[in-house]
Amino acid sequence: SIDVSSLTKQTGLTALDYGFVNTASTRSRITYIDGEAGILRYRGYPIEELARQSTFLEVAYLLIYGNLPTADELAEFDGVIRRHTLLHEDMKYYFEGLPHTAHPMAALSGGLQAMSTYYEDSLDTAVPEFVEVNTIRLLAKLPVLAAYAHKKSVGQAFLYPDNNLGFVENFLRLNFGNMAEEYVMNPVLVDALDKLLILHADHEQNASTSTVRLVGSTGANMFSSISAGINALSGPLHGGANEAVLDMLGQIRDSGQSVQTFVEKVKNKEDGVKLMGFGHRVYKNYDPRARIVKESAGRVLEELGINDPLLDLAQELEQIALEDDYFKERKLYPNVDFYTGVIYKAMGFPTRMFTVLFAIGRLPGWIAQWRESHEDSLTKIGRPQQLYMGSPERHLNRS
Ligand code: ACO
């Protein structure tokens, strides 16, 4: 790779690169991807090992601070997060003001921005202690905001977090518990959700992470930068694909058309229909996360005793696509979003919460990338060039 930062100044030439297909925007030590080989590593550790042997909080620590925590460091990290879970009580008015139809992703990004107004005395990005405390606030409070966005959408009362519970347990109770009875934890769900969060925790310079870095490069604080990242994630070509996959599977089922007919429609690019949950800018091989999610989906449904025809439909769709020349030639394989929705649905989450779950998983990555960008002496405000294609100078000529 070549450093072209000062090319325009030296030569007057500008590289036009739609979608930044060939442009690296930063150096990073956080995540390694080899898209051709289907390899993903966080801080050097293969994703398969982390998903099998670690927990989401350990992975969050690894991404943010660079190494896996010792037992004492993990206990301290977990404890301090538990003690920061409460939202300012007035945040209930934020949620009260939203219609119950509000999309949970919009409620989440707006809620995060609203929450930052309670911490205006500690937003200076140049003060390391503020960065530390806001790191913890984000990890502790974003899941609570997410659960309240869910509760709002189904018209149920908000619960206060329970500091006796671990990260994932607390999150599940806030989403599915109620005031009338004790929430019974299902270890299968806890384990599956923990694993899914690990798989989503970072993915180098994807659209939402690049958004977080770009907004952060202006000097904006972590709350504002990550709120912008949540909005970038919401798009159906990015995190919103997990919601779109379930919608697509539901439409195929309800239309009564065969899977093959739907695939033909995709290949003919009819009405711009795409196979959602397929394809990736970087992976030109099976997304290693999708492989783990697929195994998990089968196991979770089996253990919960759920027989979801949408899983069978997804598997049939994958099989047909993998054997089809259109998909083979373009190296289109299932990505992480293809099977996650089936699991989230089995857990009881409404479809519109799926991308919110992605955001909770991606949070440590956004934090780690924001922090790395601020620690990198070469970081400067992100400001792409353009090639102007508009009208030459013209005049109003009004007398
Ligand atoms: N279904 C059908 N055709 C596809 C798909 C798909 N899912 N994805 C790409 N293609 C086709 C394109 O139409 C194009 O075909 P052409 O050469 O005949 O014009 C070719 O494959 C190359 O695709 P691009 O759009 O150039 O690939 P790009 O890297 O820009 O896009 C993206 C990657 C956005 C992920 C794309 O594959 C897509 O839209 N997938 C569906 C949405 C999705 O699942 N997004 C989640 C991504 S993972 C994540 O964010 C966590």
C-alpha cells in the first residue's frame, strides 16, 4: 500500500474512489480481516476461539484496552459497569415523548444523544479520565437504552437494571422481564446472545465504524460519534440487513413462490431485489461469523424446542445460492446477518430490535476505534475531496 495523503498537494491529482473500495483511511491495531481466506481476528485472536472460549465483556476489554483481562481486571471491569447502569431518571420523559411506533434504532441513537446532555461537564475529549468514565457509561447504559426502546415499542413498563446480574442476564431481563414476576433466566439464551455479541464486536473500517471515526475526527465526543455510528448501522446494506433478511424470508413464505423463483428474480435484478444477508465488501469467501451463527441457530432452536420454517427456508436459500453461478462468480456468500435474525426471533425479540442488538454488540468496537483514532498522532479531520461535475460559473442577471 502507498501513503497518498499529500498526493493532491504534490501533483494536483485526486483519486476518485466511490465507496472507498481502494482507500485506507487509517492505520489500526484492533481487528485483522483477510477477506479472501475468510479470517477475522480481534487483537490477534481468531474469532472462532473468542466465540468458543471467552465472554462478551472479556472481548470488550480486549478490543478497548488491547489485551484480555486478568481475572481481577475482569471483575473490576464487570463491577464498574454494573454500577453505572442506571439512566438519569428524567430520561423517562425522552421515551414518554416518543410514539410507540418509533423505530428502536432511531430511539436508540436519539436516546444516546439525549443522554449525553446529562454529562456535559465531562465531554472534553482531551481529558483521559473523561474518556475512561464515558467508556464505562456507554457500555453500561446503551443496553438499558436499547431495552427501553424495546419496552416502549411493545407498551410495557421499564424495569430498573439489577446490579446482581451479569451484562447479558441484565439485558435479557430488562427486555423480557416484567414487574409482576421474577424473570427466569434461560442459560441457553444467555450463552447464545453472549456469543452473538462477540461476533459483532468489531469489524475494522465498516461504514458505521468509519462514521464514528469521521465524526470523532471533528473533535466531537464519544456519545455524538457513536450516536452517528448507530444511524449508519441502521441502513439495510449494513446492520439493517438482519431485519431485512427476516422480512425477505417472510415475504418468500407468504408469497407462496418457490425459493428458486425468488433467486431468479434476484439474479435478474428485478425491482433491485437483492438476496439480503448475502455478499460483503471484504469477504470473498464464507464470512467466518456466519458459519458460527449458523451452527448456533440450529442449536438454539433445538434447545428451545422451536421448529421455525424460516430457518429451513434460509438453509434452502443458501444451498441454492451457493450452487448458482451468479453467486459463485461474484463470490457472494452468507454474511453475519443471514442467520442472526432467526436466533433473535427465537429469543422473542421483535424484528425491529434486530439491528439494535447488532449495535450493542458493535459498541466495544466503536469505542476502541474512537479511542485509537484519538491516540493516533496522524489523525486529522476527515475531509474527502470531490470531483465537481456541475455547471460552470453563471450569473443571475437580474436588474
Ligand atoms: N444479492 C444479489 N446480488 C448481489 C448481492 C446480493 N446480496 N450483493 C452483491 N451483489 C451483486 C451486485 O449486484 C454486483 O453485481 P454486478 O457485478 O452484476 O453489478 C456484484 O454482486 C458486486 O456487488 P457490489 O454491490 O459491487 O458489492 P459491494 O461490495 O459494493 O456491496 C454489500 C457489498 C453492500 C454488502 C452487498 O453485497 C449487499 O448489498 N448485500 C446485501 C445486504 C447485506 O446483506 N448487507 C450486510 C453486509 S454485512 C454487514 O454490514 C454486517
